[in-house]
Amino acid sequence: MSKPWSVVASILVVQLLACAGGGAGQPEGPAGEMRLSVQGLARGELDSLVVTAQPANVSQTLTYSATSDTFEGTLVLPAGAQTLTAEGFVEDGTGTPVLVASGTVSVTVVAGTTVGVFLDIRDVTPATPQPDIAPFIRSAFHGSVNMPTNTFTELAVSVVDLDGDPITYQWTSDCPTSVFTRPTASYTEWGNSVPGRCTLEVRATARGQTVSKSLSVNVYSLTPTTGDVDVEGTYTPRPLITAIHVQGQGLPLQRFLREDAVTRFPFVGPNRTFQVEFFVDYGTSHGTRTATLETTCGTVVRDVDTCAASPAPTSCSVSYTWTTPTGSPLCWLRTQATNGTLVDGFTVGTMVDQAVR
């Protein structure tokens, strides 16, 4: 299966018809013929769907119908209480079926009577992990950039990883005669025995993501004329999308905070208009900033963008108008905020359902 699983609601229609008795392998006694039709799951999402009834111990692999885009099949069950379990599978690269969805419902079989029941089949695959937030260099310190041979200067770098991943360090120089006292630490001392200009670099790595900073140092054998350097800098933190609000036709205000465990809101109707507003904390007025919303279904149009105000605010919000499509797709609303190369994202989801009034 190429796309990630989301919660999938399926309709199970159970029709029970009186029959004289079970065939080979079917339970004896009063029975009903169960006709199964599972909708809302396209062939591209599941390779097979198996329904089992207990305690009858009857199992049926449903057949996919391209004409109706449904999985269909028939079970013959004894009258009385039965528990139906549906299991959906996809095949991995070796052709082995892997369980990706399941659902269970109880039903009482009554001979000669049609019984309707709803079976909710849900994704059982693990959630997609949050992408890594790369480390960044908060500050760096160095001693003299003009120094005599056979002396040492101090070097230090402060690196932050917002995920809390372990950070490793590596100091290097393009001068082969130079020496680092602690080449794999955030703090070290460096010196060179031969005059010349050397480029020093520190590389900090966390979970495979590397950031680096370099410095040019002049090593001399005679005392040169020196001067002072006055350095100013700014600190730019990663932006943070703190919340998303969604409301509109038939949908009361839905508030989602970054610390919430669930970011799915109720199903919405087709061809309806909703207001989506998200809030960004940049933590600084410096940098080149953007704040955007994208959707996998329907259309979005930007309304009010307080993040574009001048002077640039540290906290702001952006609102969009979202119009749902006429079909019945799964929908994601993906927000993204950037400040230069620093990026943050926050996604909420729902489904467009023709049955929503």
C-alpha cells in the first residue's frame, strides 16, 4: 500500500434469509444467509478483506468488485448471537499478507429477518513518526584569529537539538600540522606549529542531521599589528505553530493545540465553506518568514495574514477560506511556518462525507 492509513469508516450491510440448513462445513440448525458488502475501502487501499463469525467459527475472504468498488461475500450462520470480526490485509514486498485494519461488531442472527449492523473498520498500523527537527548552532566562541606559532586559542560551539537527540562534535583543520586538544567535544583548544592561514571547521551531528561552522585563523612567526573586532549577532529560534481553529457550515468551532493527542475533527459535507485559522510563534522579529496552508482536497484561499504586518510581530495568525470538494476523500489541512531555513508544520484531518447534512 503506497499511502498512509487513516481512520476508515465502513458500512457492513447484513441480510439474513431463512434457509433449510447448512452445507458442508456450515453450522447445523436454524440458519441465515449473510450477504456482506463493505464500502468505503478502495482496492488500492486493501489487497484482501476477511470476515470471521464467532462462535460459529465461519470465515469468508470477500471478493472485490471493481464495478461497485466494494468487497462482497456470503456467510451462512446459525440463528443467535454472533461476533463479526473484519480484518484487512496488504501484501508486503515479499507477497506476505500484513494486517493493517480491523473491526468487530456483535449481531443477533434471526432466521427469515433482515438485520442491519454497522461495522467500523479502523487502521491498526503504527502512527507515522514526527520528522526530525534538525539541530542548530545557537552561538560560537573563538579566541584570537591572529596568533603566533606554538600557542593555543580557545574554540567553543553551543548547539541545540529541539528533539533532545544526542549531539556529536568533530573539529577539523586544513593545516595538517595543527592540533586540537579535544577534537570531539563542544569545547577545545587549537594550535599550529607552522605559519600560515588555516581554516577550522566544527561539525555537529544529531540523528544524522549535521550543521557546521568554519573560521579562518592566521598563524604567524612574528608579532603583527593587531586590532579589536566588535561582533554583534542575532538568535533566530525555530517557529512554532501553536494551534489550529476550524469552523464553518454545520461545524462548530474546533480548536486543536500542539500538545493535543488527537487532531481529527468531525466529518464535513461536500461543497461547503469553512474558516481555518492557525497561530504561529516566531519568537523573534528577525528573519525571512512565511506561513501557509495546503489541503489534499478542495481549495484554500488566504484571507487575513497578521504575520505579514510591519513591524514583524513575534506572534501572529493567518486565516484561510477552505471549500470542500463534491467527492468523499480523506482530507488533510497542512500548515507550515518558516523563518529562513527553520521550518515547523502542524496537520489536522477529516473526511468529506456525502451523508453530512
